Amino acid sequence: MQSVAGIFTTVVEQPTISIAAYSSGDQLGGLQTLSQAALGDGLYCTLKDLVVVDLAKQKSALEVLFFNKSPTLISGDNEPLNISDADVAEYFVGNVSVAAADYKDLSASSVATVVADLSMNALGGQGTLYAVAMSAGTPTYTSSGSLYFKFTFSKQY
């Protein structure tokens, strides 16, 4: 794998989440489609960093799981995360943990940046990867649009 000099892309996702309390292990929102994370199918990209913007200032730990093809989610938002075992075995390519201590407070929100350096092979059509977030805490968000995820990828050929 070789990085293409200067080819970076940032994909921003805002999953629709529940305003009810989450439990650790619950799915946060739905499947996130990370279009054009790589230059094309079968090619690699490296997740350089993940930024989480928490407009509800919950600062809750979470996990983001990555897949190189769209997995079958059996669960829904605010339910214990349940993904087809066959899809996990075949499509799972990595995860990134965001700890509560990673967040920095702003006046009414919080932000976290995690340096990942996670290489993944995109097979989802036009260099697409997929992600799903899982709560590792017990947050209660104040609106359905309280979370943003910003994924920065370096494209490789």
C-alpha cells in the first residue's frame, strides 16, 4: 500500500439518535455510509482520525465499528447492537474507541478527536465503507441530531 500524496477526504455523518437514555452496548443511530473513503473498490484507505461532536455535552464513551461491505443490522437505534455473525466474520475491518476522557468541554457541547491510523479495504461500491456506533456509556441526548461523526481518510492505491 502506498499513500497518494495529498489525497484526503473527510466524511461527515449525523445519525438520527433517540432522546431516551442509552445503555452500554446500545446502537447509536443507524448504519453510516462512508462514501468514497477510498479511491475505488478493493483499494485501501487509512482512517487518520475520528472527530465526535456532541451537542448535548454527554461526553459518553463509544465505539465505532467499521465494515468493508454493508452489514445486516438486526438491531435498531437504542437497542443492544446486534449484527449478523456471518457479516461480522466477513466484513468487519476494525474499530475505534472514544473514551469519556477524550472529550473537551465547550460552553454547551463537547468534542473529541481520536487519532486512529486504521487501514481498511473498501469493498462497498465506489470506495465505500460502513460504520455503526455503539454506546459504551449511558448517555441521554437532548435531540435526535446531537451527534456528528467526522471521519478523515487518506486514500491509497
